[in-house]
Amino acid sequence: MRTRLLALGGLAVVAALAVAAPTAAAPKATNTCVGGVKIEDPADGTYVVSLDGYTGTITLAVDEASQTFDFTSVGELSSWASVVVKGGPGAATFAFEPGVSSAAGLHAPDNAASGSYYGLSHVCFFPGSDGEEGGGAE
């Protein structure tokens, strides 16, 4: 940390300036969810989602203590090939082959400083390509 002395009307004030280390740019999909559906600030509840004319619901059960969540999905858009969980400076990707309509224990990346996961920022669900469901993703 760098310090700087500032003079304000005859008073000396020491301000600490934190210099953040550069971080790698996150893949675009973790911020915009292009080709998927995005749930901002995920919390317990059921979310109606749509993509390419298909609809469905995703029900989230968030465990605040463990900073993980489970999901269940139903409807035309209910098979997910991957889920990207954004938290802190990065994202964790969970891939499923074949696509799934539910999963448990998903989480943001590890936060080495705290020894737990980063808090949940948003979650992106990317459809499966099973032909039956999933919005026709390639």
C-alpha cells in the first residue's frame, strides 16, 4: 500500500492508496451470458426464464452459510449444459454432459483470503443440446 501526504488548509492528512494488482479479464459470457440466461443477485426463489422462444422456470435454493446453491428447472427450457457462477473477480463453470435439470452445491470461485467462496454476483445458465429441451443450443 502506498501512502500520500495531502495538505488541506494547513492540515496534513495521510491517505492510504490501495494499488490493486491487475486481474485477467473475465470471459465475456461471465458478464453478459450471451447464449444463456442470467439471474442477477441469486436468492431463494423461482425465476421465469426464456431464450430463443423457449421458456421455463429455475428454482434456486441458496445456502447463505455455505455460500452454495441448488437448482431445479422445469419447462421447455430446462436442460442445462453448463452453469457459470460469478463472484469476486472471477467465475466458476460447472459443465454437465448430458445437460441436467437440477444440480446441488454450486458456488462462486474460492476466495483464498477468507477460506470460503466469494459471494454470489450472478449466475448464467447455458442450455443443453439434447434435442428435446434446452432452447435449441448448438
